[in-house]
Amino acid sequence: MRRIRPIICALLAAAFYAVNVPFSKLLLDHVGTTTMAALLYLGAGTGVGIMSLFNRRPRGAKLDGRDLPFVAGMILLDTAAPIFLMLGISRGSSSNAALLGNFEIAATTVIALALFGEAVSRRLWAAIALITLSSVLLSFEGTDSLRFSLGSLFVLLATVCWGFENNCTRKISSKSTYEIVVLKGIFSGLGALVIAIIKREAVPEPKYIALAMLLGFVAYGLSIFLYVRAQNTLGAAKTSAYYAVAPFIGVFLSFVFLKERLTGMYLAALAVMAAGAALVAADTLIIQHSHLHQHTFTHTHDGSTHTHTITHSHEHSHYYAGGRHGHHHSKDELLKTQQ
């Protein structure tokens, strides 16, 4: 159960974030894009801050000075990424942005491996390849989706920022989740708000401000909260892979609430995603490790007693279900004695 819980957290994080897609489309008719981003983040920080007031069983130590570089990186990258994304969308097509945005999964994994020393198995690489392919299929809208431009470069910069941000958050994920989400929400929201003011976006009506912040609490606050909890156990690469189901949930919700149709490409991409998710689940639940064993036994030979000590190692895989696990050694292994 200890390994299943973080998987559930990662999938719920994706589900909560997916709510953002259809409801943001409705609110964007009344709220500017940058103002919307600011209100979503501020709603996340405020909502989780209120949650923390009712938390009687604190989990994780408080952030301290040693965490400052990762906290600062998390906030700056979360502020910069949406700016790059908006620049990319303004200079290119939305389909192109959606297609290139899938690079975040690969960016998170490569950064986790290269800079943070996170273990990435061949099974996980295969899963990430399938998940990336499924996301490409989902967002592909013809040959226009493949055009590379200056806008494409900005979108890629956004995904790299989010890749680094995911790994910065991973480094502090064992600390207080409430603190992490509140800091990320409030400061990233204020950063986006400053940009909205510079752009001179119109101030929305109070009811739309309230609705946007409520959406931010659910789609960003609860999502980030569960994402951080999942990262603490799964790591940045695996959590990012599970989180990739969000676009599929978003498309389905758009079908339900906005009456957008489900295409054959969606169903094909969903099948590829399911295969990738199965590989990630297998990589999470199957643990491979080695043991060093030492055995001492005594026997009588030629009228005298001998004591032998055997040291050997072996590697094995097993499904983790929590609690203890056991294994045995054959008699032949024990009879490889040292005179």
C-alpha cells in the first residue's frame, strides 16, 4: 500500500489539473490570459494556506535555509515558464504549442537523470517514450502542428523551465507540502500579476475573480499538493509520467461539459497511453536490488570440526506490497565452502 498510495496521488493530481482545461476556457471569455494565470496560482496558495490552518498532524519538516536555492528556483521557474509559453502561443499556433508542450515529460526525466542523479530504468524510458508518443498523437492536428518557428523555441523553453521546476520541487518534497504549495502559489501568482499589470490587462469582475481563484485552488492547489506528495516517493521522472494522463482527462471533460467530440485519434492515443502507464506501474511496483550475505556453518570432516564462512551477493526482483519480504538460498550455494 505504501507504493500504491503515491501512484494514486499522482493520478489524482493529474485529474484535478485536468479540470483546469474546460473551465478555464469558459472563464477566459471574461478574464485576461495573464490575469487568469495569476488568479489560478493565487487561488492555489490561498486555498492550501487555509487548509493548513485545519491540519492538526503536520507532515514533513519546515523549510529552512538549506532549501532556499530550490524554493527560489521553483518560484522563478514557475513564473518564467508561463511567460515563455504565452510568447510561444502568440508567435505560433496553439496546436504547435500543445505538441511541443509534451517535451516537458522528457525534459523532466533527462534533468532528473543528468543533474540530480535519479535512477531511470530502461522500462521507465520505454514508458516515457510511449507516453510522449500518445501525447503527440493527442495534440496532432495535421502538418501545421510540425512547423518550427521562433514561437516553437519559446514553447520549448517553457517545457525546460517546467522540467527544472519539477526537479527543484522534488528536492524539497520531503518537507512540509503545505509550505511548498503556499510559497509556490502566492509568489508565482504575484509574479504573473505584475506581468498582467505591465500588459495593462483589464481587471475582471469580482465574481470572475472568485471563480478563477476557486478553480485555482482545485486545479492548481490540490493538484500541486498531491503531486509533491507523490514526488517524495516516486521521484520526478515517474511522477511526471503518471501526470501525463491529465490531457486525456481534460479532453474527456471537454467532451462532457463543452460538447467537443472525441476523435479516433483520441482513442488511439489513449491506447498507447495505457501501455505506457502500465510500464510505469510495473517499474514502480517491481524493485530490483542486490544483497550481500554471509553464512557461517560447522561440520565434522576426517575426525576434526571445521567452521566455514561464505560471503556472496545476488540480485533479484520482486513485487513490493509493503511490509517484509523473504527469499531463500539453495543447498548448493551453501556448500560452496572455503577450506
